[in-house]
Amino acid sequence: MSSAPPPASPPVRRASRLTPALVLAVTFALGAVAGLGVAPLLRPHPRPGLPPGMHELSLRPEQERAVEGIVAKHAPEVDEALADALPRLRVVQDRVAVEIEGVLDEDQKAKFRRQRAGRAPSPPPRP
């Protein structure tokens, strides 16, 4: 008695499964860069000193003062740009999340929603 082989399942397009996850990861990475990477370099710090990484340049005292002044001068622009960009970024993140949920089963959706809810919201821009 020979049994017929099981019917072949349709091929899985891995790219379509990975694309939403990749987009979400890139979106979150860009948010982290905007919130944590760029802003500290351009905002004055509450404690005296230079933005991160500037000490590696071995600046002379007059250069340090000049860099601190440049950073302070542009801080309002940075805050404004971040205030404009973060709401748009959240909209994109939400759209991506909806698409990702479309490929998840119910248990995965619940876990995914808990993960998203557990993330700390981005801080509001400085006044």
C-alpha cells in the first residue's frame, strides 16, 4: 500500500514576512538615533562639559568654549526638528505595527502588543 505524498504547500515568501519586521526595526533604530544619538550632541548639557565624543578630539580650551556656544545656539532648532519628526515617526511605527499584526496569530499578536505597550514613550522636547 503506497500512500500519496502530501500536497505541496505554497512557497513561503520570506521577504514579505521579513519586510515589516525590518521596517519596524529600522523605524525604532531611527527613533533611537534621533532621540539618543543626535540630540545629545547638539543640546547643551546641564553639567559643564562637551557633548559626548568631543573629548576625543583633544580640543583646546577656546575650542571647547566655541563648540559649547555652537551647540547651545542650535539647541532650539534641534528641539524643534525633533518635535516635528517624532509624531510623524510614531504614525509610521503604528502603521508598521498594524501590518506586522496581519501576519501574526492571536497569541503572537497579544505578545507583540504587550511588547509595544511596555516600551517607554519618547520624552517630550525640552521647553
